[in-house]
Amino acid sequence: MSSALPWYPTWNLDVFFLTIIGIIGLARQIFGILTAYFGKSKTRAVGGGMIVGAIIIGFITYYLSDFVFKVSLVDDVILGALFYLIAAIIGLVIGLLIFLGAIMKT
């Protein structure tokens, strides 16, 4: 288990690449579930394909992190992705509130 956290300077391009792949897989999983649930017949099949694609992306991320890049999947990739997603959501909310405040004043 790695003792480094995502905000320490031990991060490198490998971890960044794996984090991007992991976030793409997570987004694909969520959108696949929503597409399969709310869609009609052909759209449900597309949603199922997105879910299968997300599972494949998950296995690719696991393989790359353990055998190619030799980084910890949980400590470096998943924890980093979680921190960056939370930071992005906070930034989005702050930006949206500033935008709404600006258009409400005018």
C-alpha cells in the first residue's frame, strides 16, 4: 500500500493517464445504466453495450495499473479520481452560483 496521497509530488503522467481512463469508465457506467433504464428497445441495447464497455475499461485500468505502470490502483488512481471529481463538482457549483448571481443582478 502506497503512503503517498494524490496531492503529493509523487504523481506522474502514468497516474494521470490511469485516472482519466478510470473517470471515463465511471461516466460510461453511469450513462449506460441511465440509457438502459430510460431507453426503448434499441436504446436499451446501446446502454447494455456501454455497461459492458465500462467493465472492459475497468479491467484495462486494473491491468495497466498493476502490470504496466506498477502503481497502486486504490491509493493512486481511485482516490485521486475521487478527489478530483469532488474538486470539479465544487468548482462547478461555485462557478454556477457566480454566473447566476451575475445574471440576477442585471
